[in-house]
Amino acid sequence: MGKELLLHVIERIEMAKTVDDVVVITTSTPENPIVDLCINAGIKYYKGSETDLLDRHYQATKLYDADFVVKVPLDCPLSDHRVVDEVISLWKEYQDSYDYVSNYHPPTFPDGLDISLCLLSLV
């Protein structure tokens, strides 16, 4: 449809009522086309470790002062804002009991709708 897949995924996630902000988290590799795309489209991004995904998310959480991280992998291009809202709402209801929720451990939605939410302690 004339634009990069990442932009479509971001648009779909931004439709979620429970999402305040979308930040693309990528690696700090030189000549990163994802960063170029984010800059050109005015999308927030964070560049971090190529090998430590958890640290990358943690550092982005600190930088953007987020309460929690919702991870929507780009290999799930059919992300549905309603599924995002459902997972976030479930976590909000039980946030005193759970630091992590997902719809793929075990898989409960069709492949391609994966989402996980993680509370990252900023101690």
C-alpha cells in the first residue's frame, strides 16, 4: 500500500485506546534503516544493544519514563488494536499480581497477533 510495513503496524497499535505512546525499539547498528524511517515519519525510537533485548527495552523504558512495555514484534504485522487493549486491560486489572502477561505463552490467539506486556522495575 505504498509504505513500509512498520508504519502500518504502528498505525494499528496507535488505534488502541490503552496505549499512550508508541516507541520503536531497535538496535544501535550503524546505518539503521529503521531509525531513518522513524526520523522521517516523526516516530519516537530507541537504539540499544544488538544482543541484549531485555536491556534494550529497559533502557527505552527509562528514557521515555514508561510504566511498562508492550512488546509487539514486527514479525506480527497483523497486530490488532483490540487485542492490544485486551492484554493491557487484563494486566491493569491484575497488575498487583503479575509483572508479565502475554497471549502466546501458551498461544491463545492466531499466529501473527502476538503481544506481551512486561513491567520493568526501574529501581
